[in-house]
Amino acid sequence: MNIEVSGILGLLILIADIWAIVNVLQSGADTLKKVLWIVVILVLPVVGLILWFLFGPKG
């Protein structure tokens, strides 16, 4: 049971990270900020996603 739950949770985190990266790429931020946000999201998947959601580029 634990393997299935962690597998599903990992898949959900992966989907959320991909969604965040796509949104970063579509944002109006400059290239350096985009690259930095993508690196943060990739290196720290859960924490980076939360940080991006709170402090990332809007719109």
C-alpha cells in the first residue's frame, strides 16, 4: 500500500512541477528570472513549487 501511495504522490508532484515550469515559461518575466525559477523548481520539487506559487511571476 505504501508503494502505491508514494507512487501516486510522486506522480502528482511531477505533474504540478511540469505545470509550474510551463507557467514560468509563459510568464512575462525576464529570461534570468525564468531560468532561476525553473532551477529552483527542479532542484527542490515540493519546496520550489510552493515558493513559486507564493512568490513567482504573476500573469
